[in-house]
Amino acid sequence: MKKLTSKIIRTLCTISTIAIIPVAILEIYEIISGTAAVDPHLGNLTEGIFWSLFAVSQLCNWYICKHNREKAAL
């Protein structure tokens, strides 16, 4: 069961890390072009997706690092 959990966490980490790049580019584009000021709901949606992906990525990285430290201690 632990191996399955590790595989799921690593997969989530990879997917969230890859998916955050286009969302970050879209966020930067909204800031530069000024569309966030015109349509604040679109900006809120983009920001919500960005920060959700960021949180998932960071939590997965924390778990992976913790798991590696426990493995090294043995």
C-alpha cells in the first residue's frame, strides 16, 4: 500500500508541476495585458487554479523529501 501511495504522490507532483507552467504564463499574460482589471472573475479563477496547483506541488515535494530522509536514516 505504501508503494502505491508513493507512486500516486509522485504522479500528482509531476502533473501539478507540469500544469502550473501554462497557468503561470496565463497569469502573467493577464497582468501584462490588463484583462484581470476588465474581468475580475476570470482573474480569480486563474489565481485559484494557480495557487491550488502550487499547494499540491509543494505538499507532494514535502512528502517526497520526508520519505527520502526517512529512507536515508535507515
